[in-house]
Amino acid sequence: MMINKTHKRLFILLSIMLFVADTLFVTINYVSDKRTMQQSLSQDGLQLERSFNVAFTMTLNNMSQLATFIARSTEVQHLFSQGVQAVKKEGGGAGGAESARLRDMLYDSVSPGWAKMTEKYQVRQLHFHLGPGSTSFLRVHKPQRFGDNMDNLRHMVVDVNRDGDPRQGFELGRVYSGLRGIVPVFSDSDSTHQIGALEVGTSFKTLIDSLGSSIGGNIAVLLNEANVENATWSRPNEPESRTPCGCFIEATSSPALSALLAERASTKWSKPPKSVRTILVNTASGPVALTEFALSDYVGERDGSETPVGRIMIWKSAADVVEELNHNTWINIIYGIVGFLIIELALFWGIRLALRQLEQTVDERTQEIQVLNRQLEEIAHQDMLTGVSSRRYFMMRFQQELNRNQRSKQPMTLLMVDVDRFKRVNDTWGHQVGDQVLSDLGHLMIENSRNYDVVGRYGGEEFCLLLPGVDAATGLQMAEKLRERVERQITIPGDGIHVTISIGVALYAEGQSAEEWINAADQALYKAKDSGRNRCLLAETARSESLSTI
């Protein structure tokens, strides 16, 4: 009897020890799984922040391109120039009767295009500003308001009117905050005389609705109430604008934001994080992964301010991730109680399998986001009009090929291409025809280049074509074939007049800087134009090297 009791006590003691060991094992695995889950959510948050920034930049670029297109209109320049003179004669500010008449004429001129922009690009603002500083001449989106000075609000306009350099960025506004592109407007009689600035802007709402559907989540833009009060004509009094974080809701893609903010009210709100922060928040509808990062405006970025004007919140349901974590934990507990050593071994492999599944799910989602990022980056790197690479992206690839050449020592040739008498095309047939010519040229260059060639728009009607592995003689031959194709295939729409190009060809010489190489091709291009246009000319350095090898 005593032996049986001893065995029983020993069995109970061992059972307790095994149970404690299994419980400790389950607890350790739970902590590890939770850390892995948080790391996964943090990586997802970084991808979301990158996606937002790419979409943000694309939106700003669209606004700048639309502003540039309108500002180059001869009719717009003429009417705005007359309006500027009328305001000056009538004492400034809103001006008088003549200013009003010209303002109405300018409105009638741009209103058809304004309707198309609002429908296709969701543009919310089209605003003509007088300089110096920023005085409203015409709000196409709100024509009844004009003549007010906004020097303390439209800092981008003030800067553009000061130095004539286009700008883009995010700024607070009288009614709502805007993503704006601002360009100078020049006189129709003197292309060097700036008469004011043109602003094209949209709201965050369009951006976050589009991006939200792409990433499968919700987005909100929250601004500091103090900044909003200083910028708007009147402080919003809607109940939904009052938030526990002391922020103003500028835009949101989901009404669920109010519930999320109410849940966050139980924690201490801090300033927007300098870096991306992703946390797990339990709401009435289930757990969500909330990513937050700071939002700076144009002035903050210009002046290097460390104080943001608000924050971006992006949240997605985390129910699947949390449910999987809880499910795995309960399996561990059940196996630990029932199975002891044998079940513990099976549980160990089960956990590993579950972790693999979790990592695979995270990898798949990460790959999806990476694909989206690559698509957005490709769009951001492309010149919208011609389809070739933008100048910034071309210069990045240009430098990469130079760096690669330091190792491979393979020949490289650069073609500098310019449309002959392009100004005459714009002046005679209009900028739309000029744009069509540039578009046709860009697509023709892409179609007739190799996969690893780099085609970019260098500026205006000037293009660059980088040919890795091509020597000077071959490069000159390729340039000549391109010139012949252009002359044969591209014509002025409606008139049938053939378009021609001139090309400067430069072989890369060892030790040359990027600027020297580009300058060599550029000089050859200008010599080709000076010698009659519609021809290809090899740069002197490339010519001498080519002759020395014969």
C-alpha cells in the first residue's frame, strides 16, 4: 500500500513537473510568435508608408504637369497679362471694372479645361495668383472669391513669384488642405517676364480612396488643430472633427475611423512618430494593425522643421493574424496538457509548420505590396507624355551604367536627340500637335531600342539614348537609322509634313565625368544643327578614337 502511494505521489509530482515544463514551453512559444507577428506587421507598415509616398509624389507630379500645360497657353498668358496690368491701374487688390471684365474672360477661357480636369484628374483647385507675394486674381473653382492676400498661407506661391522656379507640395488652405503644383506664368509678349503664378491642386480624399483600394486597407489624414485654425477662413465645428488626439480629420477613406480614434482614446496620444510605427489595436469590430507616420507640409520641408503638421494613419484588419496566433497557442496548451512528452514532440513540429504557414502568408502579402510598389515606381519613373524614362530616372540609370563600365570596360555610346525647329511646330500648329510629335518620337525610340538600352527625356524636345556595349561607329550607324525612321514615319498630324531630328553621338572616354560625356554629345548635337539639321554628327573625341583604330 505504501509503495502504491509512493508511486502515485511520484507520478503526480512528475505530472506536475511536466505540466509546468509544457506550460513554460507554450508561454515561450507564444511570446516568440507574438514578436514574429509584430515584426511582420512592422514590415507591412513600412511597405504601406512607401506606397503612400509613391502615390503622394505621383499626385503632385500630375498637378505640376497640368499647371504647366495651362500656363503655356498663349490665350491664358495674354488674358492674365492684361488682368495684371488692369489690377495695377485700378489700385491693386481686387481691382475694378476692367479687372473684373478680364477676370471673367480668363474664367471663360479655362473653364472648359477645368471641367475636364475635375472629371479626369479630380482636380479641386485652379488658382491664378498675382505677385509679388500671393494675391488672388481668379479662383476658377470659386470665382466669387478674389483679391485677398495669402502671403502667410500660400508659401509656395510666394516663393514661385519670387524666383520663378516651379514648386509642388502639400499646404493648408482656406477651405481644405491641398496637394499642389505651382508654376510661373509668363507674358505672351515676353517669355522672360513673369506676370504671376498658377496653382493646380487636389485634395487628399482622391489619393487615399485610390490607394486604399489598392492596398486593401483604410487611410486617414489627421492635421494638428492649431495649424488648421490658423489657415482656414473658419474653424470646422462638425462633431466628427473633434478627436481625442487634438487633431482635425482632413480626409478618411472609412467611417470606421471614429471608432478607431475612440479606442485609441484609452491610451496616451503622443506626437506623430518621426519614423513609421505599427501597433495592434483592439476595436469593437476586431483587431486592426494601425500604421502611423508624420506628415510635413511644404514650409516644414523647406525650412527643415522637425515639427510635423499632422499624421497619416493606415489600418488593416489583423483578425486573421491574431486568430492564427490564438489558434496556435490553444493547440499548444491542449497538446501540453494531454500529450506530455510525446504530444509535446508533435506539438513542436506543429508549431514549426504553423510558423512556416504564417511566414508564407506574410511573404505573399509582402510580395503583393512589393509588386504594387514596383508598378507605382515604374509610373513615377516614366515621362507621361512620351512614355520614355523621366530625366531623374534616366540620370540614375546613366550613373549606374557608368559605374558598371568601371568594371567591364565595355564601350558605351550616348545619343543626344533633338527635334528640328520644334518651336516652329508649336508656334504654327499649336502645343497639342507639338506634344503629339514628342509622343510619337518617344514611342518610336522605345520600339527601336534594345531591352537594355536606356531612353530618357532630357528636357523639352531633347532626348537621350544610352547604348551599352556599342562603339562609336556602330552608335553612329544606329543614330542614322533612327534619324531615317523618324523622317519616314513621323509627320505633322493633318498636314503630312515630315518631322526631322538631329543627333549628337559621343563615345564614352575613360576618365570622363558624366557631365563631360553629356556635354560632348550635346556639342555634337549643336554642330549637327548648325551644319544644316536632319543629320547625325560624331563628337570629336569619339571621332579621333574611332579613326585611331582603323
